[in-house]
Amino acid sequence: MVVDDHPMWRDAVARDLAEAGYEVVATASDGAQALRLTGAARPDVVVLDLQLPDMSGVDVTRGLRAADPAVRVLVLSASGEQQDVLDAVKAGAAGYLVKSAARPEFLDAVRRTADGDAVFTPGLAGLVLGEFRRLAAAPVAAGQQAPRLTERETEILRMVATGVPYKQIASRLSLSHRTVQNHVQNTLTKLHLHNRVELVRYAIEHGLTDET
Amino acid sequence: MSEPHLTEPLWRAIAVYRVASLGYALALVATIDRHDYSRLDWAWAVLAAMAVWTAVSTVGYTRPERRAVPLLTADLLVSAGLLLSTWGLQFPADLHRGVMPVTATWVAGPVLAWAVRYGWQAGLPAALVLSGCDFALRGGAAGTISVTLDGAVLMVLAGVIVGYLARLAAAVERERQHAIEVEAASRERERLARDIHDSVLQVLALVQRRGAEIGGEAAELGRLAGRQEAALRALVGGSGQAVLTGPVLTGAVDIRSLLATEASEHVTLSAPADAVLLKKEEAAELTSAVRAALANVRRHCGAQALAWVLIEDEPEAVTVTVRDDGPGFPDGRLAEAAAAGRLGVSHAIVGRLRDLGGSATIRSAPGEGTEVELRVPRAR
């Protein structure tokens, strides 16, 4: 499913996907429409523009993942990696790409998302690194544990953030390409899990206070 | 004029002063100078009047609107009146001997009030008026003039200093308020600008895409649009970082916004989502070091070389890594070059970081580019 409020973009992306052999099951021009259509269309991958007129892309991501935890969301943003990209990734997005990426890069990103791999840009790696550090330094609630990166994962993220191609990371660390991708994917999974736990805890706390 | 909330502590202090000096005057009459008074009951009457006026004026001044000319003038007149009324109290001889009038130090109340409200320009005249009354009262006999003069000088000093400081505090508060308003307005502007930037970036990216598809002249247009898109996105990425008021006041600076200007179509910046704060001088030095490293990349790898700048924020230190995709060089070469004195720029970088108490490490391998890791420890 392609979600973008700019009609030319929507059509261009849908066309590229169709030409590459993907089936575009739905297109939406705003968040509400995307959430409405997702139930019936059941997409495997959603290409989502973060700048939507009615809802933030972050909320749409959350809604899509809640409706179908198996869906893979690739977020696109025109203005680069900022707080909202990090929030979308925390809310369950599988990866991020800038809108002006060339077609081959875009199609590669969609393929990797469909395969279940994370799509990282150097900027996103920097944001994710910063997020783990922030969580490690922040005061921890009772019974909670801040998610941690292993040394290996930190090393790999740092290399992604400085633009080292996956192949080079693999050879430098004497790992297979697949292992590197798994490590990167793990960092996202840790963030997603932590976010989900946080949301549940928040809901419980506030649900209880509503009842009393 | 003066902002009420800032001068509140001063008004409270004045009230405390009045009560304390009233207590002092009571103590004087009750214990020390009994026999100096020809009309003791009159002294108690004056003290009673002082007590009443202390209560009235303190209550009056609690409301900011009432801190104005009418109440202040009444305050001054009552104090002067009570001061002068002691003329009949004390043996004329004793007055000239320099005995303190019943009102003692209490008369300074209105001087402070005028000073806090309208500055030293009002505190000074009030002090002069009361000093004048004091002189009129105690006369200018040779032996006593120094005592009266002391009192007068102290009152004038109080009026001027308190007045000046009160105005200063008010001015600082106004400027701070203004800065906060400007800050809020600029943040609002940035938010609006972001929406516009996104639309422009989208259209440029579309033009690039379609241009490539159509081919010919359109492709060239597309490439131009693509370059502008990258440049604008790099610019927007920098200004998207939040501008904080806190750090402005504490002298700390967000290194991300300083390094944002280096982002371009060839230089990619990766940073945490939150501000990375450093002391102003440290931030400036680090930025110069990064700029030097990037200039080095351009010099050794050409203008088209790609570089990445990663900012990391850890509790112990801030680390900025600059990596390029150039040819790289074997480890040994670095030491040789240093020995041959050809590493002028790298020397400067290492030197700068050492001065900050940090470190600069250069790593490279053939075919893997060069990495410069700049680390600035945090004093915690």
C-alpha cells in the first residue's frame, strides 16, 4: 500500500512498484484513509510518507502495526532524518528512506523491507544510536530495564552511521553479510519491543486510574 | 514600569525593615533614652502613630497598583511629619546634643519605597527631604552636625543604591521576557517553514525523477533539481534542530547546529535526536577541528569525495567521527608522513583536541577510506 498526500508522488511510486513486479493493493492520500483500507487490503509492505495532512506519520505507523503486527512499514520523508523519523521507527517502522532517493535505491529498499530486513540510512543509524544512549542515561522506572545494545551492535551501527557499506562492515568484522543485517534488524526489534512495553505500561497505569 | 513579580522580594524587605526599625524605636524609648524626653506620653503617641502607619503602608504596598505616587507621597509626608513632631518631645538641649529622635531609623522607610518604585531618581530626593527635616530638627550646632550628617549620608546612600539596583533588576527582567518572546516567535516561524520546505523538497525530487524518466533536456533539468534538493535538505536538516533557551543562558551550545552548516550533497551528518551540549569554547574548537578534517578530505580525495560526520553523545564524552570514502592509506604511511612533517593539518587537529583534554585518532586502511575520531571528554 502506498500512502502519500501528493498525487503525483503517489502515482509515481505506485507505477515504479508495479513495473518492478509488486502488487499495489491500495493507495491512500491521508492517514485516516490508510488505516481504513488496511484491514481489507492486508498489505505486506506499506510505503508511508511521514508528512500527511490529517495525522502524523508516526500515529499512522502505530495504527498500521496495531491492526496487523506482521506488516512492514517503510517511511519516506522529504526533509531528512529528524525526530519524527526516529519516532516512526520506535512506533514500529522497519526502515526509512529519503524521498529523493533514486529509483533503484527505492526499489532495493522495498525489496529489503519485504524480505524482513531493516532499511537504514546513516542519519537513521545516528538517531538510533542516540536513542539507545538516551534510554541508557535516563532514569529507569521501577521494574523496567532500558534496552541495551551489545558492543557488536554498537560497532555496526557506528559503521552504518559513517557510511560504511554492509559488505565492508562484514569483511572488517569477519562476519557474513546476513549476520550484519541481522544485527541491524535486532537493534530495531529491541526498540520496537521497548516501545510496546512502554505503551502497555502507560495504558495500564492510565486505564486503572480511569476506573478508580 | 517595574515588573511587580521581580520587585516583590524588595517590597517584602521594606516591610521587614519598617517593622524592625519600629521595634528598635520602641526599644530605644522603653529602655535607653527615657529621661531624655520631656513629654514621655507624647513619645508613646508618636510610636503608636508609627505603628499604625507601618501597618497601613505595609498593607497598602502589598497590592502593586497601590505602589504609586499618592501612597508614596503620603508615606513621605507622614514620616517627615512624625520626625518633625519630635521637636516638642525632647529637651531642646538634648536634641542639639545629637540624641536620636523618637522615630530613629524608621523614617528611612519611604526613601526605600520611592527608590524601589521609581529608581534612584526618586530615592535621592526622598532621602534629601527627610535629611532636610532631620537637619531642621537637630539644628546645625557645631558639635552635632557630624552625627546628623552621618544619618543624612546613610539615607541618601540607601536611596541611591537601592533605587539603582531595583531599576537594574527590572531592566534585566524585561530583556529576558523579550528574549523569550522572540524565541517563541522564531520557533513558530520554523515550524511553518518546515512545511514549506517539505513541499519544495518533494517537488524537486519529483522533477528529478520524472526528468530522468523522460530523458534529454528534462534529465538535465532533473539533475539540477536534484542537486538543489540535496542542498536544501542539508540546510533544513540543520535548522530542524531545536533551538533551546536553557543553553543560551548557561553558555552551552548544541554542537549539532554548529556542524549542520557542513552538511551538503557530499557530506552527510548523523546525530542523535536530542541536543548535544558542549561549552561554547569547546564547541567552537571541535567545529574547527571537524572543518579542518573535512577540508583534508577534499584536498586528498577531491571535491567529489563523499564524507560522513557522526555525532555521538555519551555521558563521559562527545565523539565526532569524520569518515571519507577515499582510497585510504596503510597505517604505516601516517607515521611516515608525520615524521616527514607533511601532516600540518592533522597536527593542528590533534593539537586542538589535546588542548581540550580530548583526543584525535586517525584510522585508515587501503580501500576503506579514512576515519578521524575526535573525542571531547565531559567534565561531570
